[in-house]
Amino acid sequence: MEITRLGAGDEDRYRELRLRALADAPQAFASTLEREQAFTPDVWTSRLTNDRSINLLAVEDGTPLGMTSALLEDPATAHVLGMWVAPEARGRGVGDRLIETVAAWAREHRARHLVLWVTEINRPARALYEKSGFVPTGERQPLPSDESLMEMKLTREVGGRSLLADRTPFPDDLDERLSRQFTFLVEIDRLKAVMRQSPLAAADRRENDAEHSWHLAMMVAVLAEHSDEPIDVGHTIQLVLVHDLVEIYAGDTPLYGDGSDQREREVAAAEELFPLLPGDQAGRIRALWDEFEERRTREARFAKAMDRLQPLLLNWMARGGTWQTPGVTADDVRARKAVIGDASAALWKAGRHLIDEGEHRGWSRRS
């Protein structure tokens, strides 16, 4: 995918995609299809040649995937306008790339923040913007093109996602290395707010990612003796503690959900989160995450086995839990959990027995 800047000579391409966007999602724009269909050529040219604006197009193999524009409202603020992603390209990170390109342009012009308006009913767009670091300002107004709808104003610091530590900055005279380490440690507090699908055994709610990671660490300590190969327990615990940190920015991807864009989202999150640490530690933590993802070592294979075994135990305690996800059968559960056997024949034998018994008791759908 490429992000290209449109300019003089691109009027026809810009007009065609802009009108397509207005026809596809009229509730997302302050303008209307009828209004812009009547624009004369000079209007389109003026939009593409304004030196205080940028117009971007996302393209893959010559096919337009999405577009956005931005305008410098004042020296400190860039206004994001006309964000749109083609229906067939949604969920592939197109919007993220467009926003980050706008942010880079705004930084070059010394703007300090981005602002935009989004209709309150446009939940997918709101989710995209919030994931990219935008937060509500509290301002609301009727959508100019349809006053029956309300839109809300969001803002984001251009320097990147607003960090938790920015709310109460550390003293300027704090040791720089410690300041970066503290900033990272505060930021990963977000992991406690990322909810998973697995139900807790001890309370009537779902677990969060931090609870999941702690549970995996304890499982490694307790179950390491069942690994088919000897493992370094301390190293394996580090793997399970790090493996879900990227979900702070990428969000949880349910095991039985659509994970088609999971890798792209999580790599982008890793490239944003880990560099908060000093360079040497950022590289080491990233290497742990990569090792877990690639399962290239015996420790990583055992860590992955724990990641699949832990929710199996919670679903057993819930008498089904996520095994009852619509469309999921007992064979689907077995297929997703079979990775346990890559690290431990004994644990996979026990896990398969629980799945079989759960199917027998009606806690999952028969295949």
C-alpha cells in the first residue's frame, strides 16, 4: 500500500473518489453529494493547490483504497477532513496509515495537534480515531449536511498518541533513562483495561489482559515439568509477560473471531510501544515479542501452549464459555488448541480430554 499526495493534475481522480465517498457514507461528511457534483473544475483545483492543505490517497496496485485531507486552521492546529476508506479495504489499516501521514505533515508545519469531527453514530470511525490517540473535547454540534445527526469533536497531540505519563509528567531533572522506563511502566497499565473474551472462574466477569498474562506466568512456573523439552522457566515467563503488551494499542483479537488484520495491527503497536523504553531495552523486549510470535524456540512453543491452555481451563470452569461462540464447534476448539501439543504431549492429552468431555456434556456444539 502506498500513500500519495494529490496535487495539480489529479483533479479528475480526486473528484471521482470524493464523489464515491459522499455516495457511500453521506452521514460521515459535512458536505453532500449533490453539492459537490455541481462544483466547477476550478473548485477541485483550488482544493489541490492550497498550500495550507494536504490531500492524500491510499493506493494498492493502482486501486484507490481511501482518502483524506487536512487543513492548517492556525499555526497550532491541523483539521482532518474527508476521511474515507473503501468498503472492500476496511479493517486493513488504511485509515491508520492516512492518519499517521497527516500527523507527519502537521509536524513538519509545526502544528501541535490534530482535530476532527465525527458523527456520534459512526462507531467504526470513532474506534479508528480513538485507537489512533484521539480523545473527545466535549464539543458537539449538528452535522451540517444532516442536522438530525450530532457530531463530536476529537483532538490528538501531533507528537503521537497521548501517553498516560503525560497526565502527570515526571520531573525534568529525573534521570533520563529512569524517566523512559517509568513512562513505559505507566503506559502498560493500560493492559489492565483491555478486556478478553474468557470468563473468570472467580468472578462474574471477563478477564483482562493483565490478569491473563499473570496467569500464564504462574502456569509456566507450575507446569514447566510437562514440557517435552527442558525449558528456561525464567525466560519463558518473560515471553508470556510480554506477549500481549501490543494489545494495549492493537486491542484483543478473539480466538474465534476474524483475525485477518491482527498481525498488521500488532506489528504497528509493537513499533509504537516498545520504543518508549531506552534503546537497549526496547530491542530486548521487541525480541521477546518476536520470539513468542514466531515460536522458534522451545520456550516460545511452551509459552504459546500456555496461552492456549489457560482459556481452555477458564472455559471448562464456565461450562462452555467461548466454546459456545456462534458457529464454533468442538472440532474448531480442538483445531485452535492443537498447538498445545507442539510443546507438551501430556498437556495436550489432558486438554483434549477436557474438550471431549465438554462436548459430551453439551458445553460445545457437536461437529
